[in-house]
Amino acid sequence: MPTPEQIWADADLPTRRLAGLALNPSVPESILLRLLSDAPLAVRMVLCRDRILPDAVVDAVIEHPDTYTRSFFARNPHVDPAQRVRLLDDPEWFVRAHLAEGPRVAAPAQPRPLPDEAVVHMISTYDDELLGGLFYQQVSTRLRRSMPTHPIAKVRRWGVGSWASLSTDMRAALLTDPDDGVRETAQRHARYEDPAWVESALPDRPCHARTDTLLHHALSRAVVDGVLARSVGKEDKAMIAVNPSLPRDVVGLLAADPVPQIRGLIAHRADLGSAERRALVADPDPGVRTKVAYRADLGPAERRALATDPHPGVRLAVSVHPALSEEERAQIDYQVPMDQPFVFHPALEVLRDPKTVRRNALSNHPLLRRQAARDHLLPPDLVARLAADDDLGVRVLLAQNHPEAPAPLLLRSFLEYTGPERSHLTTRPNFPTNGLAAFADHEDSEVRALATRDPETEPEAVERLTQDPEYDVRAAATRHPNLPQPRLAVLLDDEELAHAAAANPALDLETIRQLLKTDGRRVRPPA
């Protein structure tokens, strides 16, 4: 079976032009139907996978005889998930597998959840092998939370997967579930809390299963002592250092380990004793002191010692401690890093305390304001305040994460921030289009490309941008409706840009009809 990349690589120039027509928003529905019926596979791939489709075309896709064609629609990230699940009971496993795997979306985007009833149907009727990969990303938060108590046994079995977060009562119910599969799955998870069973199943060589066990499962004293005496893998000791079941005396022992990495891992533990904590506050390694500086249980004397630490990373870490007043923070000599990625953060399932968010947003400390700026539910008054913040990180994090980030902030953030996920800003709901023509000659190619989003960009500028050194700029300009027709005609024969040229919404109907005749098999234009 050819991959999508192979299908596109094998497409000739006429086929790529037809694929451009498949994306053209001005092409009539009748022509889209004709492309779906008669065009080569590469054209049907683009048509079914890479755009929103009219209802009549969706109907035709669902009934299309070609498995590949239907499978492309199963992974379309642009259409409503309710349209994709019309393929729920497709006769071909290949189509069902692609529906379960979900659309390919560029990070940090995630596929939209499928309707709950569709997911339940898939879990109930699909083979387990079809429900791997990214299927779980298509499950709504509401359904995930209800899975452990769902009336359908196969769904409850999926709910067992969240065992670590389940209440005692939920665990007990699953362990005594009337369904054999649910009960057995729950029992397997419960075994990981039995140190004797974990010891018996622990692999004696470095592997994924050993790593998972040492990090997460209940460890017997014999296992812990064995790692301390002779590690099988070089990271074994680091793994048990973060395991919640580590005996209290071993926590104390590893807090004085000669390896700074181990002491740093122990510094994060909730069960760290006060004596060990005080020792780590005075640790000779600044990395260890930085980690312990983030602990919420630091006493006043420990906070004071870390606030005057000779290492700037330690002082920065303790400067955001929740027990400090704004006056105490101001007395710390810290420097806020500007080389960090300011990116999108998914909404939290457990909401932050609104009072804490507001206190952070009003803080004089940029790192606390950055924490607040990531909150998707930030109220309008704080959005307005942080949008005018003097810290780049605050502004960009607000722009990246808040659904109501204002247009001026989004544009300013894009112009000023050049780090990871910069392009995500252009996908935010309020990103502007008007006024972007002014950037047509900007030295930054990503900023120049903004001019192609402005409907008022002058034809001369658009034509110039089709000759830009950067392909992405050239392709975007080639799709601009203000591109002069003579230049558009030339680009329809350009090996590199013909696809984008055929997608230009200013393409006239007669040219569209002519392009339909260029395929060797002849795609018949509608009557």
C-alpha cells in the first residue's frame, strides 16, 4: 500500500494542478464531485483529507468505492468529527483503522474528540489492534472520566487504565466487576501494588518493563536493596529515587548520595524529611539547591538562605515561592530568563484556584505572571492587563493560550517572538488579516508571509512575493486572489507552484475547465 508521501511524489504536473483545484474554495460543488469520481488518487487524497467539504461531496465520499479515498476522509482534520464517524462501520478495516487513528495535526494542535457514542461503539465492536496509537486523543474528557463506571463492560475495561487516579471505591468495584475481562484487567493493575508480585515479575535486564516497574510500581525491600547493592542498568538508582513506594530510610540514604543527579531527584519527593531538606538546601551542587528551592514546605530560614544563594538559578527558583510576600520577592536578586519557549499549554483537567491565578497575575514577578498567562479561563480584566505586560514571555504565553487573546496582542507577539511554536499564533481565533500588507518587504520570511493573509495586499506586492527566496512565502502568495492573472497563468505551468496556483480562488471558470482536460485520463467537466 503506497503511503500518502509516495502518492504525492508520484503525481505528475497535471495531477498536481487538479489537486490544487480540489483545494480551490471557488471551484463549484459539481466539479468537486467530478474530481472525486474521475481524478487520480493523489487528487482524491487532497480533496478528501485537506479541506472542509460541502455536504453533497461528503455524501459521495462516504459511498465512494475506493478504500483509499474513504480512508483519507477518515483522517481529515478540517471536517466535523460527526462527519468522519459516518465511516464508523465501513466494511474495510483499513478505513476503520484510519478513523480510529485520527487526523494528522501539527503540534501543538490535537484532533477534536469524536462523539462519545461513536467512541463507545468503536470500543465495543472494533478489534483492540485498531484502537492503539492516537485513538485515546479522540476520546472526550467527559467520556474518559465516566469510563470506570460505564454500563458497557468493554468501556469499563478501558477505564481501568486510569487506575492510579481512581478512588478506593472505584477500584474495589472494578476488582469485583461482574465482567471477567474488567475484573482481570483490574487485578493486573492491582498486582503492581503488591511488592511481592512486582519482585517476582521484575526483569533482570535493562528493558522498558524494568524501567516502568522501577519508576512506578510497588517495590519490595529486596528489590530496593538489590538496586543499591548492584544496579542492573546505570539508571536503576535514579529510577527508584522517584518511585513513590521507596522506603523512608532509603529516601534519607539517597538524599546523601554522592551523585548530584540522585540528590536532585530526591529533592522533589513529597516524603522528604526536614533534616534531609535542610541538608539539600546547603548542598554543594547548585542544581540540587535549585530543585529543593521549589519545595512548598521550605521554612523561613531555608528560604532566606536560598534567597541569597551565590547561584542565580537558585535565587530565581526560590523567588517564586508561594510563601513569599511581594516585598520579600523584590529583595531577591534574580534574573528572569528570556530564552525559554513560550508555547501553547493544553487546558488543565483540574482547574487552578482562581484566587491563586489572580494573585499571580497581579504579582510583580514575571514568572508568576507567566504562570497566570497560561490559564485558558483568565477573566477579561486580567487578559487586558497581561496583554499590556512589559514582559515578552507574559504577552506571548497569553497570546498562545487564551482563546480571547486580542488581535493586536497576537500580531505583536508574532513579530517579537521567534521561538518554538511561533506559527501557532497565526492559528488563534483573533489573529488579524487587515494591515498585514505592510510586511511584504520584511527581512523575516515568516513576517513577509503575513502579507499573503491580507486581502488588501496590492497585486504588485503579491506578484513579487511569488518570487520570494522562501518556498512557503512563494506558495502562499501564489494562492492570493490579488495575484495578477498573467502571472497566475505562468505559475500554472510551474513545476513547483502549479498546485498552489490551481488553488487560487481568483481562477476563472474557463481556466478551471481547461485544467480538467489536462489529465491524460480526461476529467470530464460537468455539463
